[in-house]
Amino acid sequence: MAGNRRSGRRQGADASPLRLVAIAVILIGLVLVSLRLLPGSPFESAAAAKWGDAGTSTSDRSTGSATDRSARQPAPPSPSPSPSLEPLPFVAKNLDLDIQGWYSWSVLDRRTGQIIGSKNMGETSTTASLIKSWIVADYLRRTADAGQTPSDAKLADATRIIRDSDNTRAEQFYNQVGRDASIKRLISMCKLTDSSVAPDKGWSRTALSPRDTARLGNCIATGTAAGPKWTKWLLNEMKLVRGAGDFGIRKAFPASEQKQIAIKNGWIDRTKEQEMHINCLAIGDTWTMGVMVRYPIDLGYDYGMKNCQKITEALLRPGV
């Protein structure tokens, strides 16, 4: 009996350390579990972190551990500012000039494609000789596309059409490029929106708006109209316009700048309508411009030519 009691005490004494170890293991396990559920702990589980983010509002996170973590991240670099473009020499404004009849204007920024103009810049008038810039461009591009080079005589004719506005030679070129078909190409290739062909009525009756006139200028300047081979040549010829056709837009600029502006103008007395139609196209380094005026025929050519310049002067930025 006594022997059995001594044996029981030894068994109880041996069990006590085992219970202590078991209790310690359980406590350590509970501590580890707590650490895994504690946000920000190095033992934090992915599930706990996800739950913590989902269960915390934006305002809560702004003062919690998420903010502490984001504060340690480098700030993203600030975007570089876009370089600003030099302003065009024109200021968009509503004009109220003492001009009889109808007038309209438009300017296209060649760098951005943006167009400004009068409220009626989409209204059309007959182009007269202004359209010769397209007729020559169409001839030169088509000749190059056919793998041919214009003869010296043909280039001399083209010079006379542009510089001197020769009507006879313009008619010959117009026949060669297909007459009305050429104007249809103009509208399509230069993406005109207001203009139209005058079927079987000749190049002079082509209807263009000031907005489309500016687009035509850009079409020439970009090389679309005359093609890459002849664009520089055509622009140079347009800078050398002389005689009766040298009026309008570029005359509003300082003399030192005028010869750097390419132009082609049109002027005609329409006896059927008893109107004068005066039109101006100009191409600068960063812009193109179209101005059109229409007024009673008895006021003569000079009235419209001067008003084309007057309209441009009213739109120039101070200091130009």
C-alpha cells in the first residue's frame, strides 16, 4: 500500500512539468495568432491585411498605419510643363468696320489645326483667281505622280499663273487637270467643308469660304496639294506675286516680313450680280489666312483690295 502511494506521488510529480510545457506552448501559440491579426505587425497575415484595408475607410487610413507606409514611399515626379507656343500674330475678335457689303475672315494655326474666324467664316463667295494656287498645285502633283517632270516652258507658264495671274494659261492648266474633277479633288484632299464646284462654269466660279481658304493654304503649306517635290517651288512663286495681284493680307505686315508671306488673291467684277468679289489667301510660317469681301460693283476694285488689308490690320496683335 505504502509502495503504491509513493509510486502515485512520483507519477504526479512527473506530470506537473508536462502540464507547464503544454500551457507554455498554448500561450505562445495565442501570442503568435494575435501578432498575425495585428495590423502593421511583421507577422501580419495577407488575409488580415486585406481585411484591414477593406474594413477601413479612406479617412481612417489617413491617420493609420497605411499612411505611415505610404509616407515611406517616394513621391511620384511632377510632370514637366508643356512648352507654350508663341502666339499667332492675330487676335480673335468681332469686327465692326465701316465696310460696305459683306466681309468674312478666318485664320488657321498650322501648329495645332485650330481655326478662328468671323461668325460667317463658313459662308462662300466665288474665288476668282485665288483658285489658281490649287490649279497649279494639282498640275504639279499629278505630273510628279505620273513619274514626269514639267518642261521648262510649262514651269514658266505656272510662274505666270501664280505671279501675274495669267488667265489664258490658267485655263490651259485647268483643262489639263480635268476641270470640275480638279475642284472635287481639292475639296476631298484638303478636307474642305463649305465649298463646292460650279459645274461647267469654270474655275473662277468655284465657291470657297474664308475658312476653307485658310484650309487650302494649309493644304499647300503641308505639301498635300503640290506634293513633296514641288511644294517649296510653289510657295516660293507665291511669295513672288507681283503687280495687280500684290495686295491684301501681307500688306498689313511690316515691309521686312511681307516677302516671307506667300499669297494668291482673286478679284473680279460680277456683272450678273452687280458685285465685286475680292478674295485674299496668305500663308505664314505658323498660320494661314483667308479674307473675302463682296460689295456693290460701282465701288471698284481698289475698295475691296484695301479692305482686305484693313480687315487684317484690325486683327493683328499689338506690336506686330
